[in-house]
Amino acid sequence: MFKRSFLGFGVSEGRMGRFLVACMALGFAALVAAGVAAGWSTAQNERHTRDVNHTYEVELAIGRARVLIEQSETARRGYVLTAKPVYLATYRAAMRSLPATLDRLAAQTRDNPRQQRNLAMFRQSIDDLSRQREVTIALTGNGESARAVTVFQGESNARRMLVLRARADAMVAEEQRLLAQRDAAQQSSVRIFYVTLAIAGLLVILVAIASLLMVRRYTRDLATSRDALRDFADTLEEQVEERTADLTRANEEIQRFAYIVSHDLRSPLVNVMGFTAELESATTEIGALIDRAEATAPELVTEDARLAAREDLPEAIRFIRTSTQKMDRLINAILKLSREGRRVIAPQRLDVTAMVETIAASLQTQIEQRGATFVIDAPLPGLVSDRLAIEQIFSNLIENAVKYLSPDRPGHIVVRGKTHGKRVTFEFEDNGRGIAPNDHQRVFDLFRRAGNQDQPGEGIGLAHVRALAYRLGGVIDVTSELGRGTTFRLNLPKIFVDPTTAATREPQQ
């Protein structure tokens, strides 16, 4: 009520909450986007680093092949000119290492068709050069050094070496082209990351500013509301006292009315009961007269007279007596409720566990007759409340649990309690007949009973329990399933506070 009244002119609490949630969601989305961008950029950097390392490895392999080719050519030249075996050994070692280097280069460039073509032509040029070299080496080995030199000088080695160098340069150029592309892609990914980071950061800043402005506005409205509430609170206590006094007077008037009505009803009821006794005596005399008439002059007694004297009048009197007795019990119940409403509540410290044990002991015979078990989930929370009212509430609930156990199965009743803050909840659970869903609230109405009426009672017990619970500042409700059982939950303040003075009565020891 107050929130609607005082926050309605500004930012409502619901609107404020929705706005802050939206800001948090937007800021979280921005952070997620920044995180995704950072992860994507990191992955791109790692891939770029792998590609760059791969490029350098390919270039090193190309350089290694070129060194082996140049080294073998130099060794071959030295062997042809000097015929020294050391040059031939160097040549052979270089040529033996070259295939492995070329195979490694082929494996490294397997995913690049252009490099594979370059490598195929490079291999072909090396094979052509190797065959020409073997001719000069064979002549030198046969002692024909002069002819070998002549062949060496006349062969096209220079052209083949230039082709090999050109092929190697082309492969290196291809790797440099790939490296340039990868560098460009890396720069693009870095730019995208920084742009995303900048947008996310700007979005977070805007969200923070908007949230701050909204909080400031809400705080300003809250301060205004607090001032209005302070002004309202200045008169609230007086209004509460006035309303409490009005309610007290109305309650006292209702109690006086119930008391007067009960007394006024009892007066004619006493008369009816008295005249019923007179009619019963007269009926006895009439019956005796009919008996004498039948013995002396049976022709004077008609069948209707005989039925009226012996059946109709006694049955009518029984109906009248039963109704007046029920009316008397109802009037007594109304008087009892009226007296309870006028009784002064006297709170004191209560040992609820001991109280329940005493109630159970008084019902032990009925519990045993029904083959039931009664369990107290001790210790039960203590109370500062009215002893008589609490005893009446607990007695009614436990007696009802015993009374309405099902004869189809062993009865089981449990009483438990728990404290939550300044209040205490007691549960009275049974596996009895249960209550139909449409009767869950009706069972608390005065003179209303639910289910099969095979147990004595006037339908005032639970109404009395609810009235007492309300007067002690508590509530009672029920959950039940027909044929499965019932649980009554009684919620009471841990310490009774007199609502007429809003102060705790001194508990009696």
C-alpha cells in the first residue's frame, strides 16, 4: 500500500528492479562479447604464430637444400680439379643428406599445391644436375682428369645452378607471400578485437552511468517517500489506537450481544424443557388410562387413540427433548465462546512438551483402544502465552486426531514444532480419515462438521480453536487428503504481545 502511494510519483520499485536487471544483463552481455572476442583473438594469434613458425621452418628447409646443393657442387668441382678423395667424400655426404631434406620440405608444404609444383621441378633440376655430375666424377675416377675438366668446362652447370637457385627463390617467395597474407589477417583480427573491446567497454560505461543515474533518481524518490512516511507515521499511532479502541468496543458489543442472546434463548428453552417434562408425565397417565380402558371396556379405545398414546406422543416428546438438549448444548457453546472473548489473557512461560505429554496421558485409554501410536517430536519449542488457551487448542486438535482415526489401519499421530524467527509453528499430523478438499475451510466454521457424522460433537471445537489462535496473535490452517490423513498447522508468536497496548505482558512464573 505504502509503496504504491509514495513511490507512484517517481520510479516504482518494480520498474527500478527491471531496469537494473536489464542493465546487468546488458553489461554481462558486453563482458561476454569482450571475453568471446578475446578468446577468438587469442585463437587467431596462436594460429598465426603456428603459421609463421611453419613458414620459417619451410624457409629453413629450402635454405638447407640450397646449402647442400651448393656444398656438393663445390666438392664436385674440387674433386674434378684435384682428384682428391676428400672432395668426393664431401660430395657424397652432401648428396646423401639432400633427399631427406627434400622429403621434409615436401611434408611441410603438403597443403600448398603451388609449393608442391615448385618442389617437383626443383627435384627434376637436381636429378638432371646429379646425372651430369656423375659423368665428370666417373672420368676423374678413371684417371681421365683432363677430359673430366674439359667436360666440366663445357657442360651447362652454370645454367642448371641458376635454375635451381631460381626455383629455390620462387619457393621462398611463395612462403613470403603466405606470411604477408597471414600478417594481414592477424592485423585484421587484432583490429576487430580492439574494436569489440572498445564497444564493450563503452557499453559497460554507458550501462554504469545509466544505472548510477537511475539509482540516484530512485534514492531521491526514496528520500521523498521516507519524508512522506515520516509525516504519515506521526499520525499512524493515533489512528491505530482509535481503530483498536473501535474494534475493542465492537468486539465487546458482539460478546455482550452473544451473552444476552444466549440468556434470552435459554429462558424459553427452559420453559420448553419444563413443559416437555409435564407432557411426558401426562403421556404416562394417558397410557395408564388407555391400559385400564382396554382391560374394562376395550370397545371404547380406538386404534388411533391407542397409537397416539403409546407411539406418537412418546416419539414426539423424544424428538422435542433431543432438540432441546441439542439447543442447550449450542447455547452453552455460545456462552463459552462469549466468556472466552471476555477472559483476560495471562501470558506465562509454557513447557509445551510437558503440556502435550499430559494431554496424551489423559487420552491414553482411547489411543490404546484404537491401537494407535502417539509420537511427540521432542523437544517442542517453548512459548510465552496463555496456558488455558494453549491447553484448549492442543487438547482439541489432539482429541480430534484420536477421534477421527481410520479403523482400516493402525493409527499414527505425531506432534512436532519448529521455531522460525519470532514465531513458532506446531504441526498435528495423523493418518486418519482425512478431510475432503471442499471442507478444508468449512471445518473452522461454527456448528459446521465435515465427513461422516458418527462421532459426538456440535461442530464448535475447531471454531473455538481458531478463535483462540486469533486472539493469541496466531493462525491455523489444515492440509488433508481424504482417506490418507490430516495435518493441522498452528502458527503462534513465540512471545505473546497484547494488541491493545502493543507491549509484551509480563510473563507469569
